[in-house]
Amino acid sequence: MAVIAPPAPTQSGSATLHEQVFAPGPAAFVSRPAPVTEDPHYLDLEVAKIATYLRPSDHVLDIGCGDGRTTCRYASQCARIVGIDRSPDMVAAAQRELARQPNEAQGRAQFTHGDARRLPFPAASFSRIISLRCLAAIPRWEEQFMAVGEFARVLHPGGLLLLSEATLQGHERVDHYRRRFGLPALRSAGREACIDEVAFLAGIAPLFERVETVRFGMYGFLSKIVLPLLSGSEAPPLEHPLNEVAARIAREIPDFGQCIPDVLFVLRRK
């Protein structure tokens, strides 16, 4: 199979393409016991979109499954789904969550402990892989690329990788709009772990082709620009009623000015 090998230095300097794609992250990103995202309204939008790419015959791998709530939501859309997480505590929480689900979901879903950089599955085991902000939890770019290579290894040729990460470009666009309206830049503990969209897509090109790039910019504009202006708070609570309205609007009109840090990449295995 094709592999992602370190490329020659770029014309812009001695930094490799790997270094352009992923800046080394701090040790705090080695383990993240928090849910994949703290915003339930945004997560609902993302999960609903991902579900449209799942087929009844699919065998799905959910990498970085956390407490298993989203994995269980996908179970009704596919033949089988395996959630994997590097935290034993998260796997235990996911198994408890599964025990509360209907029998149909319990028969289709399972959870296991493992590392995205060394997936414990044979090659071409899955037709769909879901990864929500998993790469941001891996501290070094070499290991992030190792994980992407593992995603490709266990995915069927022609299968889909549904990968969501915060991007540098997304943060810059949100901050651009915030500055125009007199708001400060977003404060994000994970900003240094964001990927560069252009370099990322170029780096994974030997293994994947892009099918779609999904941005819920309408939700980002309403929740990160309009809501702070209306509430008078730079960072209003995520549970604010306007965020629920923002999600309803974004279901009908997903994007507005690409004003959202997170991007869902739909990628097909070559």
C-alpha cells in the first residue's frame, strides 16, 4: 500500500510538508478525558451529517470514541460499529453507555481499548472510519501521520474516512469576523494543535482523495459572532437558547463565510 513518507524540503524553507501540516502539540493533548466537543448543538450537526454517509451494510470504526454516546447513535445506521479509545476509563464509560441502549444497538456496537497509531485490526477491516478531533489529541506530527497511515491500512479501498479537526484557516476566519465587530480572538486551549487544511490535504494525497469538505459556518457565525454581540459576553454559555436556534438554521443553511474552526473532511481511500 502507499505510505506517507517524509517529503523533500519545500521551497518556502527547510520545513518539511509534515511540519507544515501539524505543529507539535503540548503534552496536554496526549490524553483528553473530556467529550470530543463541549458544544452539544455543534456535535448534533456533525453527527447528523456523518450519518448520511453510513450505509446499512457498513462496518464502521469510530476512533477516539470517548464515552461512546455518538458511537451508539451511529449503531442504527450500519451493520456493525467498533468504538476504540486509548483511555481505559473512556472505554469503560462507553460500555456502560452501550448497556443502556436498546438491544439492537447492543448487538451492533462494541468498544475496545487501543491506540490510533497502532490500530489492533487487520488490513481493510472497515468500510467507514469516523475520527472526531482525534489527531489533535496526538502530540507530535510524526505520530499524527502514523495514525493517518493506520486509518488507511484498516479501511477498504474506496471506503470513506470521515475526519473532523479544527483548522488554522477556520480559526483565522472566525477571528477575522470577530475583529470586524470589535470582539477579541477566540480563546482555545487546542489552537496550537490545529491542522493546516491545504498542507494536510496535500500530505494525505497518496492515500486519500477528497470527496467533500463540510463547514457549518452558519452555526459558527451565529454562535461565535452574533450571540456574543447580543449577550454582551465574549464567551456566552454553550447552552444559550440562541445556539439551539443557530443549529436549526444551520441544518437548512449549513455554511456562511466558512466561519467555523472545525472542518469535516470526507475522504475516500485510494
